Amino acid sequence: MSAFPFLFVVYKKNKFSRKVVHLSIIKHNIRMKKISLLFLSFLSGIGLCRAQSYTPISLPSMFADHMVLQQNASASVWGWGTASSTVKIVGGWAEKDTISTKVDCFGQWKASLPTGKSGGPYTLQVFDGTSKIVLNDVLLGEVWLCSGQSNMEWTPDNGLTDKEREVADADCPDIRIFHAPKRASRSLQEDCFGQWDVCTSEIMRKRSSVAYFFARHLRDSLQVPVGIMVAAWGGTPAEVWTPADVIAGNPNLRLNQYNQSAPWWPIEPGVLYNQMLHPLLSFTFAGAIWYQGETNRENPEYYGLLMKNMIESWRREAGRSFPFYQVQIAPFLYKSKDNGPALIREAQEWVTRHTEETGLAVISDYVEDLSTIHPINKRPVGKRLADLALAKKYKTLNGVHESPFLRQCEVKEDKLILTFSSAQNGLVCRDKEVKGMEIAGPDGVFVKAKVAINNKNQLVISSPEVKTPVSARYCFDDATVGNLFNKEGYPVAPFRTDRPAF
């Protein structure tokens, strides 16, 4: 500003005189008015900050209308709210019982909610002193996590045996399906932004066929509501469903991870675990089913180790050792050069022998077309997975409810004697002679074998071309469909007797 004072001219109507006021006086008055306004703004700002500091309670997408909570459990319920405030939870099955928990300094809260016996529909209320969430049509029942690649993801619209009849029969209001959208992330996420739906014909035809038939068989057998949470993405290797630090922390897994890029699915370790699985693992569920392995066939050597580590990482995050049942990949004309598909099947069996509370559903007898990697007969796949759960988890099935697996190979003169699990009631061949059985001597050359079943329910393997037998194998290739079964109708799993010690 200029060093010379400014003059301000004021005219008064009643006196036609002119007064000259020094600018410094005007400036002082303006300054005081500004201070007053700033002070008032400060006071109102305090009130505004206090008003804005409240955060309404919110829940992840797993908690929504039509959900299923695990029955007879302390179900985890969590979300977000105002730091240091108290959140209360009331389940409609026990309206007089209120669970309270504090919101931590990160604005997060978590509580354990007793659920009781199956039933519903109920409400679930979550509230604090200011806001309230009411979830409607909540059922208590059995909840299962369903994951994997395309054979788990595929819907009836992609292909299903007797599709129209199955879809028309799919109005099952006590089956609920949570679908996690296909998204990936390089960092851990708190929500997968999925949605619960009541199972109708229209919903069923857009959701996983294997998961649906698994749920349907469980519901029919246990007579309780069933909720299935599906997180699957076709084409994906197992590494993407495994935490990245698990892969990085194991030299064998790190140096042998899947690395064939594709524009249709991610291949980076952990990226689907982060986005599609991690948010679900805190949810209380009974167990998991898994259908995957085809993509890892080009590098099968460490698949068993990878799967064992993946299962254990899921259980660590969930804080409990839940059952895990997988589907053995089906016969298909892969035209492999290194027998990778057979080695994947062997690795899947290895997982069941080296990881607690696991099981394997063999489905080779339900492949109608060897030219497709996606068998469309999904009902028996879901049923066999459910049979594993009913026998192992729920203890409602007695006797044999899984395939025979090779347990011992003994050399007796010019023959091999093979002993199997789940064969105590007998083995049968559905044709005149066993398909896919081969035998070899010290030279390692395999030839077609003769097979007999003795009175101990063992297989006796021989060949006039092999005087000193060393090893045998059964359907140990890309696409041979065997015809050996136990008396209960489960196919003998493919094998080789000279399998390595992993």
C-alpha cells in the first residue's frame, strides 16, 4: 500500500455536509469484524467436527438379508463404526440376549454371536446409540465355502446334464447362495462385495452347479438350511488362491510357481486370496469344497505341497481346522507330454494322506465326453462331495462312502498283490476285463496286465510277458476311464505303485 493515508468520503442525507474519516479507523473496525467472524466460525467448526466425527455402523457384504449363519456355533459378526462407541447385536432366535462389543480406535469391531439350532427366518439387529441395521430373512443352518477354477465356477447355462429339469426343480428357499464377484487385489481386502440370494430356478442357473448340488444333497440329508459361499474363477492356478507370503516363504513354491500369463484371469500369487477369500475366512462356516488343478498340470511336481500350504494358510486365517474336500480332476484328452494330469491326480491324493480333515472325490466314471475339460454331469460331483461331508464331518453315514485308494503293493513270485482302502466289502469290474491296468518289470516297460480279485478283496496283477514284476499302474495317464469299483459304486482312484515319496 502507499505510505500516504487514504481518505474515505461519507455523505449523510440529513446533513448535506461532508465528513472525512481517516482510513486507519475504518481498517480497525473491519479487522475487529473479521476477528469476530473467525471466532464464530471456530466455535461453529467445533460443533461441526463433533457432528462429523460420528460414523454410522456398517457391515461387510457377507452380512445381509437372506444370509445363513452357521448353526450351533459362536458365529463371528464384525463391521465398522464410531471409535470407542458400543455396538450391540441381537439375533431373532434369542431376542432377550444382547451381545455388546466396543469399536476399537481403528473404527472396527467384532463379536461372537451364539446361534443355536437350525431354523428361521429370523432378524439380525446391529445397533449403537444412533444408528441401527436390521437384516431380514436370516436362516441358521450349515454354511460351506466353495472355491476353485472353472469346474467349480461353471453354471447350468455353461452346460449341465438334464439342464431344463434340474433348473425347473431348483426352487429351494432354504438354500442360500453367496456369490463373490471375480476381482483381484494385490493387498488384503476387508470385503469381497458379494451378494446373498435365495435359491430359485433363475438364481440356480447363474450359479455354481457343483456348489448347488452339494448344498442340495446336504439339505436333503440333514434337513437343515444350507448356505454356500462361492468364490471361483475359471482358469486360475492354485497360487492365486494362496497368500503371497506363503509362496514367497517356501523356496520350492517360489521357484516353481505357475507363470503362464493369460488375459482372462490373474496369475500373481495371492491376488484372489486377498480379494475373494480373505474377507470370507473370518465368517463362521462348517468347511470348504474345492475343484481345481487343471491349470497347474504343466508344473505338477509341487502341486501337493502347494495345496497343503494353501489349506493350512486358510485354516490359520480362519483360526480353526475346518474340513476341506476336493475333487480329483477328470479324464480329458490333454495330449500332455509329461503326464502332468496324472501327476496332479496323484498329488491331490497325496494331500489327503498328509493333511488332516481332508477328502477326495473321484469322478472319473461320470465323464461323458473326453474332449471337454468341463464334464457336464455335475450332480454326482456335488453328491460325492456331500457324501464325504456327511460321513466325515457329520457322522450321519455309516460304512464306505468314498473311492478305494491304493495302500500297499506286495511282490509274490511273478505277481503283484495290491491292497486298497474302502474295499473291505469287495471290488468289482464292470466289464469282462479291467481297463487301464499295466505292469512292468525291472526294465520299466509297461504292458497290459491280467487282473484277478482274490478272497481278501485284493487285486492280483500279472502278465506272461513280465516274469519279475516290479510295478503296476492304473489309468495313470491323461484320459483312460477305468472300470474297477468297490461294492458301494465308487471308482478305484488312478494310481502307480512306484510313486515317489514327496
